Amino acid sequence: MIFVNTESMSGTWQAFERLVCRYLVYRNFEGVRVVGTSGDKGADIIAHKDKKRWLFQVKQWSRRAGAAEVEKTVKALSFYSADIPVVICRGGFDQFAHQARDRFHAQQTLCQLWNADDLLRRGKKITPNSYPPQSEQHHQTRPYQETAIKRLIEEYNSDHNNRAMIVMATGLGKTRVMCEFVKRISIVKHHYLPKILVLAHTNDLVYQLERAFWPYLHANQQTAVWNGLEKQNYKSIKRTNVTFACLNTVAHYSKINGMLPDFHVVLVDECHHVGDEGMYQEVLDSLSAGERGETFLTGVTATPWRPDEYDLKKKFGEPVISMDLVAGLKNGFLANIDYRMFTTNLDWSKFSGNKNSKEKNFAQRH
């Protein structure tokens, strides 16, 4: 089932905005980004195509939108230096919205109105099992990334192990390794599409990860965010192929319901947050993650050590690859850092009016 469908349009308003974003990525729009805030001036998404800037106002309403939404969106064009305004409303548009659109058309402002049926019709133009047009540029891996991906796949397919850890310094592409790993095991196993859970400890990371995975997921793979803002039920998680979840939300769900949906793979971003006790351990134990014959467990981190000296290898096993900052710099995979410190040699005690200079100098040094 293509990701643009009736079910995917019936979630939260945040999920509906991201659904539109992912659709635009598949339709070869570039620079797709959510701009909607409390002062967005009437815009939710900005994107570029054919040297034009498109501005989208997205409403997940079940009721129809009116002329006010159309006028606000067109008014926002000048603020965002945009060319083409589009209002998307799941519930459709009333006659006054259509009249406003026609009025703007007469003024050479070609405003578009998309309802749920329009979005479904456009979604059907996406070829099943296809990837976004720009996806190939994301899939060029460096040699060490390729090594990490192949090692992950080997562990995933092995009978004697069911876990792996990736250790790479910041900037070396940990997320790309995770994405490519999921892409490759999904290609091999189209007949059932593995259920993936991507865990992170903050909402910001959760949203970043979902966006990073899009170019590596084909059109039949549904995604969902599971956090305090976008609560999911058991059925919605079960039908989702790749779920991006916040640790606190999953731990709370497990505590209340006593169980979690089944997953084939659990990926833990910033896995150095996993300690000997706490929510991560509770969630991973509930999923039987890393146990032989159960859910495959992968952790990725740039800093594989903890203040409490908990050994991450106890949970994730030996790293299948380990590349620190020094190795990244030596091999030219990271830019050299030029540190500069500005100091003064002023003797502050010489300045007039500077009473208690000895006490102040002591305070400055300590």
C-alpha cells in the first residue's frame, strides 16, 4: 500500500503535514521543509520545483476550509518570496474558498486547492516499491560505512548473534548506516517487510530520524512517530513498517499495558544513554531485544562510555566497527578543526575605580 492513503491521512495534524512533505519529496520537490509555527503568516511547508517556490497551507480538518484560508495563504506569498500557493484540506473546500481561488486566478495568482481525494489521486501516481528521485545521492556510502552496513547484515542474518553496535564519531554517518541497513533488509524481504522500531531519547531526534530515513524507504513502507504529541494505539503501530519513537512514551505504554507490539529490528540512536537500569533496559527487555531468536538489536553512538562505567557491550555486543574522531581526521573524512582563543593582557588593577582589585583578580582566576 502506497504511504499516501486514507489511514495515513487520519492521524494527527503533525503527521498529516509530514505526509505531505514525504509526498513532495517523491514528486521531486527540493528543499522541502516545515515552517509552520504560531507566527507562520499562513504557511506550513515550503518547497522548490522547476525554479519556483511553492507555499503550502495544510489543514487536517474534517470540515471544509473557507475563503479565509485561501486569502491567508496567498497573502503569505510575499512574506516567503514564494510563487505558487497551495491550500490542502482533508475535508475539502466550501463555495467561498473556490470563489476566492477563482478571484486570485483572475489576478494571475494561480492558487491550488487540494482535498483528500486530490491527494489520494496524486499519491497513486507514485510507483509501488519505488524510491524518491533524489534517493541515489543519499545512497553513496564511504568504504567504512559499507563495512559497517555489511557487518550489520551479517549479524542480522546469523544464527549465533542477535545484536550489534556501531561506534562512529559525530559527522561520520551513523544515521546513514542505519538507513542503508534498513533499506537493504527491506529489499531482500519484500514479502513481509520487517517491522522496525527506531528509539531515541528526545522528540527532536525522533523527528530528525524519520526525515533522514525517507529517502531510504520505498513507497510501500509506512512511517509513524510515537511520542507524547502523537500517541499511537496498538493497531496503528502494528500496521506501520517503521516507527520512530521517544523512549519515555514507549516505556510508559509498556508500563500501562504490560506489553509492546512485536518488532523484527530495534535501532537505538545515541545508545550510550542505555545504562544498567532505567527505562531503556525496561523497554529492551520487554521487547526481548538482542536475545537469540528474538528482536534484532542495534545501537549507534559516538561516545561508547558512561559516567557510571556501564559497559555497553553487555547489551549490544562488541562494536562491528569503531572509528573515532582521530581516525576520521587522519583519513580525511572530517574537516580539520582550527581552534582560536582570544585573550587580553590587560592589568585590570590599573584601571581607576577598580576597588578591591586583589579580590577581583582572585575571583577571575578561580
